[in-house]
Amino acid sequence: MFSSKQLHASAAGDEALGVTEKALGTTKELAAHAIDRVRGLGSEVKGYASRGVSTMGDATSVASRQLGQYAKATGRYVSDEPVKSALIAAAVGAAVTALVLALRRNSKRYYY
């Protein structure tokens, strides 16, 4: 019938098959766990992105509201003090013009 070498080879083959099946099962479990973790991380990232967008929307609305308040206050000041407002605007315009001319003059020196 079967020699001892054949029985030993058959037992070794069965053992190798069992170990391989166990390794395959463990690999499947690890892969399933990794996939679950990646899905969980994906949902966390989506949550963070959603909160970031919401925060930016809130900050934008706050900034818009504040700019509206400043515009109204400026309008009231101009209507209450028209001459003073015109003098302030002229002074600011002159200062900006002087600054631009000074910067242009300084930048031309480095090119010659």
C-alpha cells in the first residue's frame, strides 16, 4: 500500500495546506480590517473638510456684515461732514500718490 515516505509526504502536504488556508484567512481578515479603517478615515476627512467649509462660510458672512457696517458708518460720516470728508480723501490720495512715486523712483535706481 503506502510506504512511510508517502504517508509522511501526505501528512506534510496536509499540514502545508492547513497552514496556507490559515494564512489566507488571516490575510483576508487583515485586508477587511484595513478597508474598514480606510473607509473610517475617509469619512473623518470628509467631516473635517465639511467643517472647514462651514467655518469659511461663517467667516465670510461675518466679514461681509462688518464691511457693510463700515460702509454705512462711512456714508453717515460723509453726509454729516462733507467738507471734512473731502479734505481727508484728498490727503489720503496725495499720500498714496507720493508713496507710489517714491517707490517707482527707488526701483528705477536699481536698474541703471
